[in-house]
Amino acid sequence: MARKKKLKICLATAEFAPLAKTGGLADVSAALSVYLHGAGHDIRVVMPFYSTLNRGELKFEPVDNFQNLTVTLGPWDVEYSIYRTVLPRSGLPIYLLRCPALYDRDGLYTSGKDEHLRFLLLSRAAIEMCQHMQFSPDIFHCHDWHAATIPLYLKTNYAWDKLFADTRSVLTIHNIGYQGKFPAEILADMTLGPNVGHLHQDDLSSGIINFLKTGLLHADLLTTVSPTYAREIQGAEYGMGVDDILRARSDALIGILNGVDDAEWDPQTDQLIPRKFSMQNLSGKKICKRDLLKELGLDGNLNRPVIAVISRFVSQKGFDLMEKVLPRLLTQRDFSLAVLGSGDPQLEAFFDSLRRQLPSRVGFYRGFNNKLAHWIEAGADMFLMPSRYEPCGLNQMYSLKYGTVPIVRETGGLADSVQQINPSTRSGTGVLFRDYDEAGIDWAINTALDLYKDRPLWQEIIQNGMAMDFSWQQQGEQYVNIFRKLSGK
């Protein structure tokens, strides 16, 4: 049997954990890249060198002959340099675009008038870096709107270069709600020359240039982060205005559930939690619950179930439903609440109010704390994630691995990763509700609290969840298979 050739991949992303992160994009970019590198593929990650980069102990070295390069973006000659670092343990090389004029900002994203330039540079420089290296990727893997103009440029400005004759582009949609929409005045900065016709002409006539939509039109293959989400975004309710393009390209759209980074999220090896535990020996989970209650200043009753919430406080995540039901349920049912997150000031005030009203049963940490996130996943009994829509979601998968039963809405990746509990067959891993309304979330929370009373059943449900395999070994191989099929390797 012929040995399969290793793939050459250039992965372009705006976020990469732990260097730069606002959400799941960073985790997936990193975990998938590490998997591909570990599997022996030649993967080169390209991302901006933000001034806010989480450098840790990483060393960043300028790449010889890749300093003071220039890309022309309309009237602008944008100068940049390429630096390189290597992720510890994995040995994965990361290439960073150093351009202080565009990337030395207070955050990863801005509302500045040059925001489009920051990510046009990412797309153009990723391609030109390959040219300078004489690296001919089988796959350009472009993540979200920030890198979505790469497929367009490969078909236009760089179509002359035989280096890319066999290169194929894959655009992965992490959240279709973020599209990179800009006024048509930026057209000159795209430097498309006679190739303007490749843009969406109706949008252009309406005074809009949409980076994500451009990628949807021109990428050779489209992927998103769960099979259910791939179906949902082809309809008007979840398609965010691009569902017509996605339906037209349905044959080129694939949903692959995200994986979990076992190096960080595994209760058997987790260095951050008070006591490690496994599916075979859950005694450590009780210790984690005890210490979590103490950390949050809650009553130490270990028989009272703890429901956890870890999230950005945004409308997508179902907080309007929580506001309606949690105050009432906290008076009707005996459970504690552990909340970690920040965002909408009104929602922060809501959880702070619950904490002040019930200080022995409600704990709220405003902001993000990675150690506490691990403690909550390990120590809570249930995890509440009633999202209006959820492309994939990772926390429900972390919860399953840590024996924390998810209570989720049946949408996107939540529907693909959590299976409804059936007490008669003792199967399933969590509680799902379908309708996005007060009655739905009320039923789901009450159902979970009722099931918790049957301790032998609850132990079996915990073990069902912990037995699920969401590792990148499983999910990453799906990417390899579609890359091979697309590239002919």
C-alpha cells in the first residue's frame, strides 16, 4: 500500500491560544494546528503580532530576509516584518506579522477606520510569506472573516504564480454573526485592479464590502464547527444574511465538530484543579466541589447540586432566559449557582444582585480566571448553556469530560455533542430543550434537578459523558481527510 503523502498547510488566523484570544477561534486554531503538526504535516501558522500578545516565556525571533517587507494596499505602502516562535511541547512554528502601525493597539479588534487594513495585511502577507519561502501549500486554511479574502486573492492578484497552481483554499466559519462588513470606500485599499467584479456586486452597489461573504464565494471548500450549525446557517433564522450563498454552495459546506485539547482539559492530568479524578474513581470530584464552594464563599453542603455558568455575557448565550427563570428557581428549588464571566453591564449587575441576595448559594466572579474555570468545571454538578445559537461550543464538552452534566438548548454544536438523558435506558449525557423560551429552560433545569435526586442514575449519566471522545485525534483526522480529498493527496 502506498504511503500517504504529508500535507503542506498554511493556516491564517487572527487568534491563536495562548498568544491572542477572545473566544473559541483561538482555541480551535491552536489545537487543530498542534494536532496537524504532531501528525507530521508541514503546517505554518500566520497571525498578527499584536502589541497585547500574551508572550509568556516564548521567544520571538526575527526571520532572516523577512524584515521590512512591503505590501501595497491602495495608496498605502504597508511595511511589516515576520517573526517566528515555537510552541513549547509541540514544537509547532508560528509566524507573526510585525506591523506596529496596524497591530499596536489596546485590543485585538478595534472600531478604527483602518480595521480593514489590519486584516487585508494578514491575507496578503500570508500569501507573500509563502512566496518568499517558496512554500507551496496544498491547503490555505483561512479562519473567519479576518482571513477570508485569501481565496479571492489567490484567484486574482496571485493567480499568475505557479507556486499556487495546485493550492486549494478552505474557509472555516467559527461564528457567522461576525462577517467583517466595511463601507465600499475601502475598495481602493483592496488593490484588486480589474478584478473588482469578483466582489459581491449587489453589496458593492449598496455601498458594502463583506469580507466573509467574499470568502464564501471564492473558497474551494467551506467548513464550520459542527454538523448541525452547517445545516442551520443555510436557513434565514441563523444564516445572518448569507444563507442564500450557503444554500447555493451546500455541496461545498461541511460541518466538523470542534475537538477538546486533552493537554489542558482532562481531569486525570489537570494541574489546576484541587484533586485529579477519573471515570473509574470520582472521589476527587467531591473534593473539587468542596474546594469550589469554599473558594466562592458558598455554603459547604455537598448534597446540594451546583449549577455552573462560564461565558461571555452576550445575548447569543441565552442570558435573557436566565434572567427570567433563575431568580424564581432559586427560591423554589435547592441548588447553588457558580458564575464566571463578564460582558453586558446589565447582566453583570444581574448576577451580582443574585449574589448579594443569596450569598451562601450564589457565587459570581466578574471577568475571566482560567484556574477558576477549571475549578468550576471540575466541582460543579451541572453546566448551564441555553444558547440562542451556538456554532459549536466547547464548555459543554469540557463539562462532559469533567463529569458535569450539561443543560443546553438543542442547537448547533450543543445538539451534536450532548445526548438527551433517558432514565429508563439509563442512556444519554445531558438535558436538552428545543424551544428558545422561558418554558423550555425552566423544564430543562427542573428536569436536571429531579434527575440529580436519583444518585445511582446520576453516576451513570456522569460516566456516560466522561466516556465520550471529543479529542482532536478524532476531530483533526476529519480535517486531514477533507484536505486530502480537496488537494488530490
